[in-house]
Amino acid sequence: MTSSLLGMAQAPGGAQAGQQPNILTSMVIPFALMFAIIYFLMIRPQKKQQKKTQEMLSALKRGDQVVTRAGIFGKISEIADTTVTVEIASNVKVKMSRDAVVVVVSGTAVTE
């Protein structure tokens, strides 16, 4: 009778109760899944946005209506490698970093 009770105490499938779970399935796979989720929800969209911003900055040309990070609206009057000169009023020009331009405004439409 005791042998039948001991037989019932064993885990199903004949595995012993003290057996360690496989480290691959218990730790590595969940971390890989979390990384994949974070990559597709956060990292990939951010890289796409950075690429789009770099394309916009490299396509800047004289005469473009722009908005800067400080919220200043103006028209590009001069462009250098790393700087732009933005005319914000008649005879008022501000020289700033090219990275300060956030949006190019064309007419009433805004492109980001």
C-alpha cells in the first residue's frame, strides 16, 4: 500500500519532483521576448523618426519657412554645414544650429 502512495506522489510523466527546470525555457526565452517587444514598440520607431528628421534637415534650402525648437517661426536666409540663419522679422536674422529646426512649414501645411 505504501508503494502505491509513493507512486502517486511522483510528478506526472514519471519525472521526479526534485528535477530542475530547463534554464533556456525558464529565463532566456522570456528575456528574448521582452527585448523583441521593446525593440518593436520603442527602439525601431525612434530610429525611423531620427532618420526622417535627418532627411528633413539635409533637405533644408534657402527660402524654407521653418519652426525652431524655441517656437520661433522664420524663413531661412542662409545655410552652412552646421548652422542656418533664420530671418524672423524684417532685417532681424538669427544664426542657429541646424538641429534647432524642428518643422518645415510650406503654406498652411506642416511637415514633420
